[in-house]
Amino acid sequence: MQITKVNKRGNIGINQLSGVVLVLVVAAITLGLGLTVLSSFSGALTVNSIAFNSTTATTAAVGALGSTWFSIIVTVVAAVIILGLIVRSLVQ
């Protein structure tokens, strides 16, 4: 499945940016739902069991990914889109 189409010059058009935004939104929703399911699942397990420790460690690792790295990724993607639009308007 091709999410965005790139024209012959390698640029993404303004009407094709919705695909990038959609991917970011779906990734955020999936990450949030996954963490919610893991935390509720670990609440039903016996404390200090292997499954409890595994789900707790996974929740902590993925939570750190979501809280720090995802905001950085979104900021970088937004900056690249804005800079690309500015450079494209100056070149044409």
C-alpha cells in the first residue's frame, strides 16, 4: 500500500500531506490503545509473576517511547513539511 505519492521531482504535494498526518494519528491512537490494554491486563495478573513483570516492563518501555520520542518525531515531521513548503514556494 502506497501512502503518499511523490511526483517526478521528488516533492510531496500539499494535497498529499493528509496521508502523513493520517499515519501520525493512527500511530498515536495505536500506541495509546496498546498501553491502555497492557496496563489493564497487568492489573489482572498476579504481582511478581513473569507475566506481570513482562507487561509492566513493556508498558514502561513503550510509555517512554510515546511520551518522549513521539512528540519529537511529530515536531520533526511538522518542521520538515513547513520547511519543504517554504523552500518550494521560494524556488518556484
